[in-house]
Amino acid sequence: MSLIILKFLHYLAIVFSGGSLVGVGLINSVFTKANKVPDINVGKVLKLLGYIGLISLIILWLTGMLLANIIYGGFSINSAFNVKILAAALLLILSFVVNIHMYNSSKNKTPPNKSIMKIATMSGRGLILIVLLGAAIAFN
Ligand code: HEM
């Protein structure tokens, strides 16, 4: 029963982390193409999506660590799993950095740095694809 709950939470967090990554990317690219800066309300949405992404990644780590311990007795599963958790760790760091950047820019009432946001979104997309591919190979 606890396995089902953990897996369910793991999958739910995947939906929310992926969803927030797609959302932030789309909003930023629409505003960048229009050469405009997100207004205060869109800024709030971006900040919320950032928090949702970070919380989902933390839930993915908590449930993932429990799943690995319960099902496989630890983290030595296979190399695809190593790649998966390495990419997941980078994603977590990236999400922390972006959230801190967005927090500081909203505190200073300046728009988030365009290049930081662009690089972060592109790396985030690449990393989440690596994590998913790693999961598909590790648990096939
Ligand atoms: C961005 C973060 C993550 C994503 C997108 C992700 C994605 C996935 C997916 C799609 C599966 C299903 C694979 C399957 O059952 O065939 C899965 C299962 C699993 N994940 Fe993650 N994961 C993430 C983070 C983590 C982390 C950080 C850990 C460990 C510390 C972890 C450990 C596991 C384990 C042990 C399973 C269960 C395998 C099984 O049912 O046999 N995951 N994950």
C-alpha cells in the first residue's frame, strides 16, 4: 500500500514539475518574442510556478529516495539510474537558483534577467528529458 502511495506521489510530482517548467518556458518565450517584460500579475504567476516546480522536485527526491530504498534496498541500481539521479540533482539545484533569482528580482522590483531565465529553461528541459530517459532505461 505504501508503495502505491509513494509511486502515485512520485508520478503526481512529475506532472507538476513538468507542467511548471512548460508554463514558465511558454510565458517567458511569449514575452521575449513580443519584446515585453511580464507585468506584475504575470510576474506573480511566474513566481508561483517557480515554487510549484521546486516543491515538486523536493517531493520527487523524498518519494524517489524512499522508493529506491524500499524496492531496491538502496541507490546501487544501475548506471541509467545514476544518470537519472545526477540529472535530477542538477534540476533541483537549477530550480533553487532560479527561485532565489526570481525572489531577489521581485524584492528589488526589477524584472528577472532574460539570459538567466532562457538558459535555465533550456537546461531544465534538457535535464528533465535526461531524467525521463534514464527512468525508462533504468526500470525497463
Ligand atoms: C525530475 C525528477 C524525477 C523524474 C522526472 C522521475 C521520473 C520517474 C519515472 C517516470 C518513473 C517511472 C519508471 C517506471 O516505473 O518504469 C520513476 C520511478 C522511480 N524513480 Fe523517479 N524521477 C525523478 C526523481 C527521482 C529521484 C531523485 C529518485 C531517487 C533518489 C528517483 C527514484 C525512482 C525510483 C526508485 C522509481 C521506482 C522504480 C520502480 O518502480 O521499480 N526518482 N521516476
